[in-house]
Amino acid sequence: MNVINAIIDWGANITFIDIIDFIGTFAFAISGIRLASTKRFDWFGAYVVGAATAIGGGTIRDIMLDVPVFWMHDPFYLICTGLALLWVIIFRRYLIRMHYTFFVFDAVGLALFTVVGIQKTIECGLPIWVGIIMGTMTGAAGGVIRDVLINEEPLIFRKEIYAMACVVGGIAFAVCHWLGFATFPTHLICGATVFLTRSLAVKYSICLPTLRPEDDENGKAKS
């Protein structure tokens, strides 16, 4: 009975930001675990990659904000990663073969974590521009850790628009905040902006200019 009451009390205290935080954790964990499966990692290795993807950005954010690291006070995030691993194991034949699975889960996690990072920063009393930086950190840093662990070039260092999608979403959040929008529509618009920016960039091959040595621009690069 005490356990049931504890679960009820826990559910009653859940906020909207907690819900999207949990969904983002699950989505990012699946994206990391799925990518680890393509490298033929074992279950433990896949769990580590999934956990790093899901909590890495938020961990760096909390350290920079000088607040308690979120997952050290709530084991649900690690449990959520375990559930994501179980989900991939059960449905691996469908998830691994679906071409856009990794992209969809990664884009959803990116959008939701950007919202969480910005909101948490504002709650710490910091200005919105810091929130945009922390939101980008929360959304993109986990993916950097993931790519390093699986020995891939980090996605944010390629031409594709990834971290910049977080910045665009953060600007949308700032505009809504400045206009006095309520919390829910602000979060919705921010998350949707991140997801749409990332999706449209991939669909239409929109990318940022790359830096090239001066010799390459003149066609005189030495071999």
C-alpha cells in the first residue's frame, strides 16, 4: 500500500517539463542504442552509449549551472535507458532496418532536450541568451559523446544543421518569452521549431558553409 501511495504521490508531482524530459530521454537513448547496434556493441556497451546520449548533455548543463545533476537524484533516467534498450532488443528487426528511425528519435530528443535546457536555465534566474546556450548544450552534447564512443565524427562538426537547429528553436523560445506567451505554447513552439528546422535541413540538404583553406579556394592545394 505504501508503494502504491508513493507512486501516486510521485505521479501527482510530475510537471509538463518532467514529461517531455522523460520522453526526450527515451528518444535519445533509443537513437544511441540503435546506432550502437549498427556497430555490433554488446548489450552493456549499447546501454552505455544510450545513457551517454540521453544524459550527457544534461549532465554538462547542470555542472555549468552549478545545480545538482538531475539523474543522480532520480534513477528514472537510467531506468528509462534500460527500457529503451529492452525496446530495441524486442523490436530490433524493425528498428534497425528502418532507414529513418535513427533520425526521427534523434530529432525528437534534440527538440525536447532543447526545451528542457532553456527552461531549467530560466528557472535558475539566468538570462534567456544563456538559456539558448544551455538548451543547445543539452540537446547536442549527448550526441557528441555518443559519436565519440562509437568512433564517428561528431554530427555537429559536419555540414548538417544539428546544433544550429537548437539555436533557432532557442530564438523562437526567446521571442515567445518576450511576447508573454504561456509556458505550454512556448515549449511547443520551441520544440516544433527545432524539429522542423532539423527535418527541413535534412530533406532539402540545407547546410552551413564549410571553412576551407585559402589554397583550396584558389585550387592550389598541395597534395
